[in-house]
Amino acid sequence: TRVLVLLAVVFSAFDYSSPETARWIFALVPQHVFHSPTHRCPLPFVWNVLTCHFFDSSPLKSAVILPICFVFAKRLEELWGAFALAQYLGFSLALAGCCGLVYRIALFAATANAKDFFTPVRGTVGLLTALAVGMAHAFPLTEAGVGGVKLPRLLTFRLKSMPMAVVFTAIFGGVLSPVAFADAPFGTKGK
């Protein structure tokens, strides 16, 4: 759990201190997965399929998502063990990264917009969703609460519904966020 959070914090700090380098090396860029962008490393950057899940474009989003990931990972590590959690996250994040890669290639093929093939993609929502699915499988009948505090019945839900709630919140929050508007001067999409 500590290694997972440490990776996310280190990748996020690297992204904020040196954004172009971090995006170039660790974000999912479809062109880098197939063709190496540098002569120093002749291998394609296939690690991007996994590393793109450990940092985000927004410091605020990272500050909200990473503590939740830590809590979920800690609970799953207690139940499954560190090695099983690492296997689960490795498989889940690799599968999510491959799906994202296929989506970006299909988008490029459908629109013939070269920007889709060269734009870096990154975000911690995939990590949060993988952990939420793990929590839903490990504790399906447990009701969600905050710090052991019982919430009103209207606000409670069982953990088996949590992955859908995470995806809905991420999509709804992403659509309404300023980053969703590419032409806005304060947005960072496509940069």
C-alpha cells in the first residue's frame, strides 16, 4: 500500500515539477507505445500502459483521489496480502491501459486527427476504479460510511454499488470540470 501511494505521489510530483518530461516518459501516448520517441532507448515505451494511472493532470484531483486510493488499498492488502493486491492491480491497470490505448487508436482511425495519436493521456481514476471494484468484490454487503460514522439511509449504499458510483462521479465531474473545455484559457486538455 505504501509503495502504491509512494509511486502515485512521486509520479505526481515529477509531473508538477517537470510536466513535459513526465508526460513524455510516463503518460500513455499511443505513438510512443509503438515507436520509441528517442534513440537512447530503442524500445517502445510499453510501460506507459501501466504508469499512466499513477499521476493526474490536476493537483486537486490527485489530492482528492490519492487518499481514497490509500484507504481502499490498505483494506484490500489486509484481506488479500501485498502480493495478491499487486497482481490484481497489475492486471487491472494493464487491461485498463490497453483499453485506453485501443480507444485512442480507434479515435485516431475514425477522425484522422493526428493529435489523438500524439496526445498524452493520464489519470488516477483508473487506479481508483480498480480499487473500488476490488472493494466491491471483497466487501459486497458492507455499507459505505465515513470513518465509522453512520450516514443517513438516503446517503448510504452497499459497496457492491461503489464502482458504478466512482465511474459516474468521474464522468460527471470530468464533463463539468474546466479541463473539459479545450478552448478555455485555463484548461490543460491537449497541452
